[in-house]
Amino acid sequence: MRRCRCFCDSDDISYAGLHPKLVWHRTKTLRRGDDRWDFCMETVRKERRPKNEA
């Protein structure tokens, strides 16, 4: 488990500030005692305004 802790911490540090439009999210890790790990990495798009809106 000790190695797993290192990798989980490394992921959180590396991906959290990678890019302003990139969101890193994790709900489970083996390190925290869960039976599996998961993660989500997605990009955030800027919301578009309609052309006729000021």
C-alpha cells in the first residue's frame, strides 16, 4: 500500500494544476481504503453567449 500512496499523491499533485481548463477528480483510491480506484479528467468549455446578447 505504501507505493500506492505515492502514486495517488503524485497524480493529485501533477494533474490538479496541469491546465486551467482541465479538471481532475477522484472519488475512490486504494490508498484511502476503497476496494478500487477511479478518476476523471475532463476539459471545461467556456459557455457561449448568443450573438444578439450584449
